[in-house]
Amino acid sequence: MTNSYEQSFAFGRSKTTVVVGHGVLDETGRRAAAVGGQRALVVSDETVAPLFAEPLLASLAAADVSARLVTVSPGDASKTLSNAELCYRTLADMHMGRDGLVVGLGGGVVTDLAGFVAGTWMRGIASMLCPTTLEADIDAAIGGKTAVNLSAGKNLVGVFHHPAVVVADTNCLSTLPDRDLSAGLAEAVKHGLIDGEELIAWHEDNKPAIMSRDPAVLAELIQRNICVKAGIVSEDEREMTGRRALLNFGHTLGHAIEAAAGYSLRHGECVGLGMLAAIHISTSMGLCHASLYDRVAALLMAFNLPTTLPPDIDRDQMLSYLPQDKKARAGIVRFVLIEQPGTLGMRDDVQAASIDAAIQRLGHDS
Ligand SMILES: NC(=O)c1ccc[n+]([C@@H]2O[C@H](COP(=O)([O-])OP(=O)(O)OC[C@H]3O[C@@H](n4cnc5c(N)ncnc54)[C@H](O)[C@@H]3O)[C@@H](O)[C@H]2O)c1
Ligand SMILES: [Zn+2]
């Protein structure tokens, strides 16, 4: 019998039931049937489908849910309107009505794409997301943000659409490359810092078990992190109060590093560096104790994440990617800053000198 955890979260009028555990992919058929759909479009990528589509499709078939599979190339470049259209054409071919289901099996690329297709087909049909990366388990699959990219920028076209069910099978993480596991752990560190001392300490205490992929510990990590993200989203689903914006901790500079590196680094690697920069800025503004920097750097290192910038990143190019807040004074960038684990806030009074000093501390002083 699988040892699984199940919890439902309410987001406005939507509800997402989350199932976490080893082998829970076998439950997808039963879950799909419970959502109401007797027919499903399964979206995956060419790396994930050969690994996990078979048990998923078998589970759907056993529950009398007829399904068709669409696979896209792996990678962010697949989050396109043309791939969404590929899915729409299959849905049209299936004569899929509003009682149908879209299932996303893969990392954040697939869950964003499948969620977008579900949210737009006939103005929105149910989706079930089966994340297969840690990034998707604890972040992308939760919270209802779906999107595709345009050549003008990432995630420019999207819709809020919560999955009816998220099935996070820790077994899927057994094939995930080390680098992708580490990248996902950066978001876990972020959640720990947002949530507070107990959660960040839990990640510190469980470093060896996490890195050795102990299934029970990974299940607990996913469950705890989903609770943080879902909790914040349920308080501020549409980013109206500033609460959901705290999830951008480390992402202001993180996104700039990602772009300046030409997207050659993992998102989580850049977020880790961005969090260190945000902590450094917080310390230089007298908000937080300097020891937090070393504490978080040690945790990132234990998770095999970088704590210094790659030498070939151009500092000015990186700064040019910082988003300028139109409502704030010219040249001022908004940052989520931290006082201590559990106490964070948005600030728009960060001076350029503080940003420079933070970048210098990351080992980039040219
Ligand atoms: N909607 C949101 O709130 C949200 C939040 C965070 C990230 N995202 C999005 O998520 C995407 C990044 O997600 P990601 O890091 O999961 O990337 P990804 O989906 O590209 O997956 C990373 C790589 O791992 C492969 N892979 C996936 N699962 C595997 C497995 N179990 N075993 C072996 N290989 C596997 C994939 O084929 C891919 O090559 C970005 O597009 C980002 O915008 C969205
Ligand atoms: Zn992120």
C-alpha cells in the first residue's frame, strides 16, 4: 500500500486536492474519474513520457478514462502558443467537451503548458497536474499560474487556472538529474525563509536525507513546501495585497542573472544567488543580521547550489535586466527583503550602491 498524504486547498472559488507519496501516479485514473472526466488529453515531454506515461495511461485506462497523449520537446522553448495549438487540435479531434480533462505530466514547462491549455479550452476545463521535477512539485504545479512564452518575453500569455488535482509522486524524482533536484531545492530554501525558523531548520536538519533522495523525507519536503506556497496563494490569489509577491524573494536579481547568463543556468541556481543578494541588501540597510547570509550560503552549498556568480556574467548587462517599477521613482527597483526567517517585506528604497555591494559579495567585483 502506498503511504500518501492528501490535502485540499481553497483558492477563491477553486479547490486543488494535492496527493503526495511514493507510487501515487498509480492513483491518477481513480482521481481523474473522480474529477468527472471520462476522457483526458495527457500532455508530456519527450524525456518524461518514456519514463512515466505508461503507468499513467494504464491507470487512466483501468478507471475507464480514455486518453490521448501529446508530447512536446523538453525545455522552456516548448512553452509556446504553437504547442498550445497542437493540444487544441487534438482536443478538437477528440470532440472534447467541458467535461473533459487535461493532464500534465512533466516539469514546470509541461505543467504551465497543460494548465494553460486546460484554462483556455472552451473557457476552461479541469486539469490534473502530475509534476515530475521538484521545481514543479513545490512551485509550478501549485497556485494556478499558467503561461506560455512569446519571443518578446517569458510567461507573457497566461491565465489563472487552478488544477483540480496535483499528484506528486516521489518515485518520479528518482530519474531527475542531480542538477535539477538542486535547482528545485532553491525554491524550498525560499519557502523556508518565507515561512520561518522551523521550516528552514527542518531543511538544514534533513540535508543528508534530502540529498540522498530518501523517499519519505522527499515526500515530507514536498508536502511542507506545498503547504507554504498554497497557504500564501490562498491568502492573496491575484497578488492584490503583496502577500503572494513575497514568493518573489530572490527572484528580482535571480531573473536578471538568468537573463544575463543567456538562460544557460538553472532558474533555481539564479534564485539561490538572488536570495543571497537580497539578504546582503537587507543587511546593508540594517534590516537583518549579517549571519543570515552565511547560514543560507551554507544551506545552498549543501544542496550543491552555487553561491558565487559565474565569472563570465556581464555586470552591466545583468543590471539592465532588473525590472524598473513604473510606479516607483526612476531607477528604483522593488525588492523583497528579509529581517529574519518568517519576516519579509517589499521595499522600493534600495539604493544602487547596495545592489552593487551585494553583487560584489557574490564574487563579482569588476
Ligand atoms: N506557474 C508557476 O507558478 C511556475 C513556478 C515556477 C516555475 N514555473 C515554470 O516552470 C518551468 C521550469 O520548470 P522545471 O525546472 O521543472 O523545468 P522543465 O520542465 O524544463 O524540466 C527540466 C528538465 O528535466 C526533464 N525532466 C522532468 N522530469 C524528469 C524526471 N522525473 N526525470 C528525468 N528528467 C526529467 C525535462 O524533460 C527537462 O528537460 C519554467 O518554464 C517556469 O517558468 C512556473
Ligand atoms: Zn522561482
